[in-house]
Amino acid sequence: MENEANKKYLSVPKKIAYGSGDFGSNFFYMLVSSFMMLYLTDSVGLNAGVVGTLMMVSKLLDGVTDVFFGSLIDKTHSKMGKARPWMFFSAIPLAISTILLFCIPESLGITAQYAYFFVFYTLSNAVFYTANNIAYATMSARITKNDAERVSLGSFRYAFAVVASIIVSAMTVILVDNFGGGAAGWRMVAIIYMIIMFAFSSIASLVCKEIPEEEFEVKMSSNGEIKRAEKKSFLELLKIIITNKYYLIMLAIYILSYINTGIGTTSGTYYFKYIMENPALLGVVSMSSMVMIVGLIFNPSLVKKYGMYKVNLVSYIITAVLSVGVMIASYMVNFTGIVVLMFLKAVTMAPLMGSLNALVAEVAKNVYLKKNVQVEGMMFSCSSLGMKLGSGIGSAAVGWILAAAGYVGTSDIMSAGVISAIKFIYGALPLIVTVLLVVMCWLQKVVEENQKLVNEK
């Protein structure tokens, strides 16, 4: 077992190919999570509170499809493997539905526009992106059995995601204006971004080969005999994962992480438009994410020396302290302070973000050691569920708070209440969520328990 754990499965080019998948998917994710609300309120003229509510309803449906697609991936048997076919074939309908999402007809009545948005938002997120993203996450557990390589894959993946996020954050508003602004500008940007998404999703799913299924389905029993993993029904598997405390903690970590992302990206567009009065500055702040790559580079060696638990916990305690500074700087409208602190936060956030896939694989391993069942697909549904539910809650919270403060997207003048609400959303709300993340990191001790289980066996 020790030799198997240390066996090398992946070359650097394959790690790059895998990471490039997140580069493509973030052209979808960042466009929808960061700019959907702005497009709907300022170009289409819809109410932020109603849009936020529709997003949340859609995310509830998302929770069902996440677990459903995870189960389908676990039951898939093909020449491409379990996860790869789902990632490859879901990319085309994902691109089409996203483009249609940014083509809300002006001729429709207001109620029909809300309905149109809800249908295509749900299709793109709850159906096609769910299938694509869960398959992509599951691949990290199917293309290598080496724990160190899984941590490395997480670093490659997140590094590519950071680059894509910076590009989308910095260029979207500029591109929309260059393409004529308004609905036409958003439509053209959506088309370009979805072409990029499809290209890189295809690279990742075609280049990275899965390990033969047989290698995952056997283990040694206590008397030394070969024992195959048990087959369970969907409901049995669902019961197994939702009663595993480490799965629930992992799901909470994903949800909280992407609540912060949803709040930060969505509120950032409003903060720099109305508080800083310069939307282009959002791109400068987004560049801070590039520094996260520094943290990702050192993450594998830190984890190897100190373990994932200590590295994640300590790094997020520091992140919480830095978040206090961001809150103060945002209320003082101190752009330099915001940029510097965001750069530092990017470094301290990197260990957890780079370790997420490896942690989910550890939770799947925990289930396997306890129950003798393979649940990678359903287990990695927590990444997709947490990402979309978290970003949905974050974006919806922005919409609800803005609506409660009296925000009107078509108005040229914002009230003092709206200005205060924007500062609260951008500065104080992320701090609260970060403190909750520290608690979750403290509770997530799955690696230590797995080691005990292995030693006992």
C-alpha cells in the first residue's frame, strides 16, 4: 500500500492539461457569479431583490442535481472512464445555455423576463455546469491514486482558476463597452467566453486519462484476501455520505468559501462603480489573486512538512486577521489599503483553496475505509454543490441587501443608505464568513482519522 501511495501517475504536461479545465470553466463561473446581477439590474432593468430570490430558488434545485449527477458518474462505465465523458459532452449545452442567458429579449414583459432568466440560469447552473464541474472534480481522484499528486493537481487547478478570474474581472466591463454596451455588448462577451470555456474543457477531458476502474475496486480484507468494493443503490449511497461528519464539514467549507467569493465578486462591481466611482479599479484589485499562485506553489511542500490540517487552519486564522484590515480600509475608501491587504489575503487563502480536491478525496477515502464503497462522484458533488450554493447565497445576499437599502439600477444617484449597504457587503460581510471558515478548518480532521483507520487495518 505504501508503494502504491507513492507511485507517480502524472507528468507536468498532464497536470497543466488538468488545470486548464478550471481556466475554461471560470470563464463561465466568473461571468455568471460576478456580472449576472449587474447585467440584469443595469442593462435589463430587473429588480435586484427579485433576481436574488430567483437565484436562491435555482440553487435549491441545484442541490438535488449535484447529488444526482454525482451518483450517475459513480455508475458510469465507458472507454473514457467514469468522469471524462460527462465533462466532455456537457460543455456544448453549457455554452449554448449560457449565451442564451445573456440574450433576454427586450420585447418580453417583465414577468416573462424573470421567467426566461430563471429557466436558462437553472439550465446552465443546475444541469450542464453541474455535470461538467462534478466530473472535472471527480477526475482528480480518478487519474491518480497518489495523495501528493492530488494536492499538486489542486494547486495547478486553482492557479489556472486565478488567472481566468483575473482576466474575466479585469476585461468584462471593458469588452462590454467596446462591443457597444448594453444587452448587445453582454451577448458578444458571453459568446467569446463560452468558446474559451469549451476549448479548455475539451483539452482537460481528452488529455487526462483515468486509471482503469479495476484498480479502484479492490482492497485487502483483514485476512489478506482480495475484496471488491460493494455496490449500493442511490439512496443507500446518499445516506452514507450525508451521515459522514467529514462530508458535512467539507460541504460547509465549500459553501462558506464560495459565499465569500460570491459576495466579493458581486459586491465588488458595485463598490468600485459607486464608492470608488471607477469600475476599472476592480481589475486592479482582482490582480491580487495572481499572488495566490505564490501560495499555491509552496502549498505541496508545506502540506508535506506540516500536514493539510495545520497548514489550512493557521493560514485561515491569518486570513481572518487580514479581513479585519480589509473591512477598515473599505469603510475608509482607502484603495491602497484594500489592494495591499487583498494581496496578502490571496497568499494566506491559497493553502485551503489548493487543498480542497485532496480533502474531498480524503473524505471519499474515509467512507471507503469505513463502509467499503466507492463514492468519488457523489463525494465530489459537494464541490459543485458548495460552489454554486455558496456563490448563489453570496450573490443573492448582495441583491437582498441592496434591495432592502433601496437600490435602483437605472438611477444615477445613490442614497446614503445604499452607499452604506455597499460598504457593509464589500467590507464586513466577508469577515463574518471568514471567521466561520476558521471554525470549519479546525473541525476538519479527516486526514488524521484516515491514518488511524489505515494503521488499525
